[in-house]
Amino acid sequence: MGLVVQKYGGSSVADAEGIKRVAKRIVEAKKNGHQVVVVVSAMGDTTDELIDLAEQVSPMPSGREFDMLLTAGERISMALLAMAIKNLGHSAQSFTGSQAGVITDSVHNKARIIDVTPGRIRTALDEGNIAIVAGFQGVSQDKKDITTLGRGGSDTTAVALAAALDAEVCEIYTDVDGVFTADPRVVKKARKIDWIAFEDMLELAASGSKVLLHRCVEYARRYNIPIHVRSSFSGLQGTWVSSEPLVQKTQQQGDKPVEQAIISGVAHDTSEAKVTVVGVPDKPGEAAAIFRTISDAEINIDMIVQNVSAASTGLTDISFTLPKAEGRKAIDALEKNKSGIGFDSLRYDDQIGKISLVGAGMKTNPGVTADFFKALADAGVNIELISTSEIRISVVTRADDVNEAVRAVHTAFGLDSDSDEAVVYGGTGR
């Protein structure tokens, strides 16, 4: 048996009973002959509560001390889990991200992993221990400061450790039984996917699917680490995310590859806002000036649309979407550079939502686009922005229309399950 990396989300370790349940599952893997490395998130909504607390003492908390605060949640989880495992008669050692060798750049609150040097983890495993690692955190390469990886960073920690340790698989345990064709909190008839390719999962993650973080999937694809997404609340098989199709055992046909569906799923995201730069001179270099300003402010953008310029004025409007949390920073940066860019005004809208249809099969099925827009039209949903790739169509609508739009598209493409409703075992979705 080889080495397995397991990651448990906040809902799986939300309380003492959850921690003890997770400890039993980890010990079971150890008894089955695996070397086990475990990555844990903060308990329940601990991270959100720490953010709320920070905002009470500082209007815009950020930087080094904010990272120092937020990493406390994972350190609590790792220590309690190690205690629970020892209580079951097995040895365990807990490690912070820096102790585990997770080395990052120096960007606080959304650092990126540069390298993983898991020497202490290997030593702990060689000595027969189960290694428990605090997710979401690392140490900067230059200043040796504590850093955090941004929302969902524990998934990235787990995959990075799996790659560094040459693990057989990275198991991501969450509060649902796998990756579904839509968020089961919104679409009760969402269907669990048995296998999905890295490319489709990347698009779903980038489009708002909260099961896996985009960076986590990208890291797994780069190092070809299979991910098994499953629930810590049940013993069911989950969803395999890998480069090669999953092979299922069937009584009649023996080994049978799982075929990739035309449409993998429908994702949605209500965490974005839209900025419209009004009255931009329609000449070379203007768009570059706008997005250089945004880049210099270290803001990631998603969708971009430029209107056709008015013949009478020679001016155009450029709209783009970005995380709501970065909205004020983007507006301030653009206003500061208004004279250099030469636009008239800015409009900011945080009451939008994005719906995305994802599937590798759509590039060989010409009717997909028409069916997608018809489903939205039949649901009475108005479209504000459109963006496409070879395997994805995304639209921006009003935030109030998102849930109805997701359900309409899901049904229109025959993704509804005929079996029981999908189960969400825990978590607040906050």
C-alpha cells in the first residue's frame, strides 16, 4: 500500500464529534496499510468568525497580522485531530504549514506556493506516525513570515503535499458525496459525477463550483495527481478527477471505461461584481491602460466586454467582472488614474451572478449554445454579459435570477437525477 493524502474541510471537523469521526476514518486508512498525511481546515465557520472579529477592530484588515490571525483556526484543528488519533491508539504528529515545508511567495492573504520541502513529514511517516498538517498556510521564502493561500487554500496544500510526497491519490473530504452536475443546495436533483477530466473540473471550479478550488485542480493536473472528492459523513465512492477515465467493474462487460458526458455540469457564482468604465476613447492603448491599472493593484478579473463605439463621439464602454472583495480597490485605482486613461465615469454593480455551462462535448455539438440561451429565455432571465471558451459558456445576469437560471439550464440539458435528492451532510455554505 502506498501513501495517501487526505484533506478534511471545515464542515467535517466542525465540532468534537466530527473530529472523532474523522480520526476513526484516518486510523482505518492506516490499518489498511497506507502511510497517511492529513490536511485539515479550520473548524466549521472559524475562519469567517475570525474575519468578522478582525473587521470589528480594523475597517479593512489585511497583511501580515491578518494572516497570523487566520492561521490560528487550522492550528486548532490539527492539534485536536492529533489528540483524537492518539486516543484511538495510534501515533500522530501535527505540523503547521511552515513546519511541513510549504514555501510561498510574499503576497499576504493570497500567497502562491513556490515549493514544498516535506522533510519533517517524511521523517514522521518513516517513524510510523500519521502526519497532520494545517492547511491554507505556508511561510514566505524571503522574509519567513506566515502567509495564507486565500479562500479554499487547504485543497491546494493537500495537492501540493501529494505531489511532493509522490502520493497515490489525494482524497478531498467535504460535506457532499462528490462533484455534482450543479450545487445540490440549489438543484435538489443534481446528479453525482463518477469521473471528470481535469479540464472540465478546472472550468467548473473557475466558474464558481465550490467543491474544489481552481488552483488545486491546476496543481493536480500539472503533476498528474488523481483527486478523489468524497464525503467524510458517508462511506460512498465519490468523484474521481484525473487525466484518464475511471474504469468501472461491470458484471456483464468486465472493465468498462466511464465515458465523458457532453455536458459535465452547471456552475454559478454570486461573489463577483461588475465595473463599467464609461466613455473610453476608442483608440489603441486605452484598454491596456485600464487593465494595467487593475493589474498593478493585484486584482484578478474574469469576464471582459467592450461595446461598439458611438460614431458621433468616438467613445466606448468597457465592462469587466472581478471579486466583490476587490471592488473598492479597483474603483480607487481607476479613479486615481482617471486623467491618464481619459474615461468619463465609472459604474459599479455588485448585484450580479454568473451562470456557466461546462462540457468538453459542446465543441462537437453545435446545438448546445442555442439550447443554453433558450433555457434562459424560457426562464425569463436577461443576459448582461457573455463569455465563451471551447468547453464553457458563461453569462452574467441579475443575482436574483441565478438560482432559477441554474435550475432551468440543468433541466434543459437532461442533467436532473432520477434517483433521490442529493444529500448535503453539513456546512453552512457561508
